[in-house]
Amino acid sequence: MSRFLVQSLAWLALFAGFSLVVFGPELAHDAILVLMAISLLHLIWVPQRRRIWRQPAVWMPLVAGVLLLIAFAMTAKSAVHVAAVLVFIHLFMVGPLAGLLGRLGEQLTLERIAVFAMIGSVGGVIVALADVFVLGSARAGLVNNPIHLADTALMVGFVTPLGFWGKSRMRWMFLVGPLLALATVVLTGSRGPLLAAVAMFAVMAIAVAASSYSRQMVLRIIGSVIGALVLVAVAAGVYAAQSPWLFEGAAIDASTGQRLIMYEAAVRAFFASPLAGHGLLEYFEAARAQMPAAVDFPEYAHLHNDIADFAVAGGVLGLAAYGLFLFAPLVGAARSRGALRIPLLYLGTVTTTGYFAMGMTNAVIGLRWLDIVLAMVLSIIVVLSIRDEENSA
């Protein structure tokens, strides 16, 4: 492949994975699948491919895939049940994507990565505003399910602060990305992503402070952030204690009530098959079967909680796979010891924090659009970690 073509494909991958995925998710998904196939073939010509495979951000998702493959094989009723592991295909392609992005060399700067994420953040706000104020929707969801739109916009929005650690004189403007993402979340009316945003803003505040102020000031800021989170938790607890639903089950809102039913079913289903679960294709029905017929079980494709989904689908093996997927960004970033250590630690921490928090109220890992963003983040961590090692040496 010519250098120009390879680099063009790399830029396209960044656009699809950090921009288009927010306001054109289906098109982004199709584009990423094609680019992943090309990047897999291209990996043959990547000189650093051995170093790429040694990165935790690459091998941790692959190990997770092996665990899921074992779990699904143990409960499979047909080959299709085993092949269901390909739902996570985007996360298995981090290595090839990193090989493709690595061809950009020094052109792949923190600012340019942030610009692609900023385009996605702006696009998300535009489609959300159009849906609510032009089309009159109660919740923004023109291009995607409201919660999925909120989750995707939120994660992409928190990629934009990478530009803060770049060399631009206007580096502070990249901190606007999370605010744009927050606006999109509000317009979707999604509560789970809103709570996740609180934890992600805390991570960003600490990372920015660590780069801008003295150690003493950073400790004060961390203390203030923790204090603010405690106050929010106490306020939420007081509000909940005064809410009638704690004492009158019928007063629980429909969404919360459905989740509580599914979570109880998930616990029962997990203990019914704790080692390998019930398989990815039948885990929801397996959970439903654990509840009495009189219970009005909701009609969804998942259990609205990542831990519940992985526990019921794959048992203990599934939970181990979930942990590998979830902590791959943080572990991958923690290896950096050079000039990019703080921005990489920020990206790894905010990604792990965000996916965990968002996954407490909805399916996140295994949802193709969020898997695309996670795969892109992991690829960026791999490329920049290798570059940091080379520059430090």
C-alpha cells in the first residue's frame, strides 16, 4: 500500500471512530468494519507489530475474547452460539487499528485526536437540538436510541481534553468538549449518563490540576472533588429517603422498577449457572425464566447493566472478560513513563471510569457504537505508548 493511501485510511478511521460515530452511528459502523478488515491485512507491513501485540490494551481484550469463547462453547447448542463472541469484534481489532494509526507517525498529535472528538461532540449537540427543538421530540434520539446517543456523545466528549496537553496556545478550548457532551446528555433525558458524567468530570479536573498546579494545590483540588462527590451522594440519599417509592413499591417509576426486576433475575440466573452462564444468545430469556410468571418482565434485548449481562451470559468467565475489557484502557495507559504519561493516564482513567459508570444502568460493552469508541481509544493508547517509549529511550 502507498504511504498516502494508508495515512488517508488512518485519518478516515479517526473520523469514523471519534466523529461520525456520534451523529451518524450506522454509517460509522459500516466504515469501521471495512477499515478494520483493511488494517488486519495491512498489519503484515507494520514493522512494530510485535511491540503492538505486547501492549496490554491489545492483549487484554483478546484474552477476554478467549474466556468468552470458552464460556459460550460450554453452553452452546449450535455453532452460532459460539460464533456470538464476534459481537465484540471491534475490541479484538485494536492491534490492527493501532498498526494503521501508527503509520501517521508524528502527525498523530494530541490536538488532532481532540479535533476529531470535538467534531463528534459538536455534531452530537446539533442533532440533539434539531430533534428536540425542530422535530419536537421529548428526548433527543434522531440518530440513535436516546441512551445510546448520550453514552456515545459522553465518551467522545471526554476524549477532547487530550488537546489540553498539546502545544496549541488555545489548548483550554478542548475542555469545552465534555460540556458539549453534557448538553447532549441533558437533551436526551438520560439519567444514567448524567450520573456517569459526574465521575468523569472529577477525573478530568484532577488530571488538569495535576498538569497545571503544585502538588499541594492538586491535593486540595482532589479533596474538594471528593467532598463535592460526597455532598452529591448525601443529597441524593436524603432525596431518596424522602421519596415515597422507598415505602410504596408501586410508586417506583417504570424505568427503575423494570431495572430492579431485571437485576434480581440476573442474580438468580447467575447462581443457576455460575461458571459459564447461559450463552450470549439466550441469556436474557434465561434471566426471565428465573422470575415467577406473575412478574411483568420487561421486553428488552439486555439487562441494562454490564455486570448483569456478562454474569448471566458467561458466568464467572464472563465477569473476568468484562474486567479485562473494562480495565484495558487504564492498564494500557499506566505503562507510559514519558512526556505523554499524564494525558495517557487521563484517557485511560476517564475511559474505564466512564464505561463502568455508564454500564451500571445500560448495556455499554458489547454495544457496537460504544465498542467502536473503546477500540479507537485503546488504539490511541497503544500508538502513543509506543511512541512515548521510543522518545524516552
